[in-house]
Amino acid sequence: MIASVQYNDVIGTAAADIADRYFNSLQKFLMDSYSSYDGNRYSCRGCTAYIGERNGVFVSFVCLDKDTNEFVKFTTREPWSPDQFFDIFKRFEIVIGKDINEVEVSEAKDRIILNNGEAE
């Protein structure tokens, strides 16, 4: 799966660490949070999050159905607040831009800090 929005003005990658209380597992999160989720039948492989026009975070979980060997999506009934979404993770990073996958940034100690829209 690759993230996509209407125009894909910028694209990139994401990485996250799941909160320790879920033992680094979205499967555990689903099993702990939703009694209707059958953890024996389904195996969560990831999640999607769509945030558009400040209407909340639309969350789906991508799971393998072990009975049919097909992937399905479980979607939350209502959009989540950003706080609800990020509560699943202890760290979350997205990198998006134009041709950003080819960019290498120096990890120098000195960085340009933005302050009130101007560089310091």
C-alpha cells in the first residue's frame, strides 16, 4: 500500500514506534480496545490514517484474514481526534516532499532554527 491523496503534491514515508503498553503491537491494541475484533482470525499488519480539512483522523487497520488469506480493513466508526491517534504511538515521524527519497541531509550539530518565520 502507498499513501495517496487527491493531488499527491508531496509524497514520502512514515515510521512509528507503538506505545509500550501495547507491546509494540497494533494487534494487541485492537484486541485490547475492540471486543468485536477476532484476534484469532485476523492479524493486524498496519494502519492507515487520513486527515483532511480538520475533520478528525479517519483510521483503518489493515489485517490479514487467516480464513480467506486476504487483506481486509477495519475502520473506526467515528473519526478520532489527533490526540487519540497519536496515543497509540510513542514516536511518529513522517517525511514528505518533492523527490524527498533522494535527499540526504547533513546531521551537523548546527541547524537553522526558525523563529517567527525567520531564520536565526
